[in-house]
Amino acid sequence: MERKAELMTVFVTGASSGFGAAIARRFAGDGSRIIAAARRAGALEELRRAFGDTILPLVLDVRDRQAVQDAVDTLAAPFDEVDVLVNNAGLARGLEPAQRADLDDWDAMVDTNVKGLTYCTRALLPGMVARGRGHIVNLGSVAGSYPYPGGNVYGATKAFVHQFSLNLRADLLGTPVRVTDVAPGLTGGTEFSEVRFGGDRARAAAVYEGTTPLTAEDVADAVHWVVSRPAHVNVNFIEMMPVAQAFGPFAVKRTT
């Protein structure tokens, strides 16, 4: 038996595009109230125009700890009791090996993928525990499990997301609050690769040439599914890839 989505208030970070926008639309289409948080006001306003008063646009930089706390503390009814937090805001920058990587890129990934996720979680979790209901869905990545050249800090941040999710569940034992890590693989139709390659659209498009990758809607469907399980069911982890993607052999450098 699925939970009734119309009773939910869902807080989605990174809601201006990609996974976040698709997740917001998926839940709003069911009648849920959506707090759509992101830095780009224009894209959030488009969501509000599409779904009306069920969308609360929230211009927010999750890297700003005080801004996150202030935003949560000032939520007004009917958006003040958040049932689901989707920690989606995140990015990858650069594919240089660690010895040549740009430290600004590393900082950006840690600040958003790790710190931003923890700030939002810490701000909303006490209310969930006090109300006796809630679900935190963290967007991880297959990069958190499988390393690849140039993945260095991005993969490390997603490994953090996975371990943090498991540890949250350990802390929350005895409460009804649920935690899930959703870890997608190759996904097209988002800004992910453009951001990684510094806006180089041709290089970003080449990543997906000749494949049928996952879509943002596929990921949104997975998030919706885990949230709509019966209240006694916690889906710890979902790892998903397109059939065009699989695993490779270990790399071995041989001398001649």
C-alpha cells in the first residue's frame, strides 16, 4: 500500500534543473506540496507557474549554513512540517588527475555535495523526529562505489553520501524516520556534464553519444517509489544504471 502523496510536504534541493526539477514535478503531479530550493529564481518561478500554490520557490544556496537554518526556521504553514527531504543539490567539476586538479573545483564539490547535504539534513531532521514521521532521500552516485580516473573528489563526496545515509539510519533506530541513498549511473538530459566540463557543450554531449542513458525522470521515479513504500519499509540503497553501462576490468599498468 502506497502512502498518499497528497499528504506530503517535500523539500527538494537543486530543484531548478535536472534531477531536482524532475523530482519536484513528479511529487507535485501527485498533489504534494513542494518546497523547491535552488539558487536560480527564474527556474523556480517556472515550476510555480506550472503547478501553482503547491510550489513554494525558495532561493537558497545550500553551502550557506546560516541561510539553510534560517530558511527552515521561517517556513510558514502549510509548508512548515516537512515530510520528505530530497538532498539533490550537487555537482562534479573537472576530470583532471588529482595531481593536476583545481583546488577550487574540489572545494566546490565538498561544499555542495557534503556540507550542503549535511546542513539541510541537520536543519530538518529534528522536526521529523519530533513529529514522528519523515524520510530523507540523498542523491548519491555509482561514482561513490566505483572509482575512475579523474573521479577523485567527486567520487569521494558520493562515498560520503552513502556512508552518511547508513549512519543516519543507525542513529534513527527507534524512530519512524527513514533514509535512502539513490545512486544513479550515466544520466543524460541534465546540466551535469556541462558543469563538469566548464560549459563545453560539445564535450559534454560526447559522453552520451551512442547510448540510451538514464533520464532525470527515471531517477525521479525511483525517488518517488522509495518514498511511497509502506511506512514500515526502509529502502536503504538503490543503485541504478542504464543497460548501456556496466563494469570494466581493473586497470593494470605494464612495463615493457
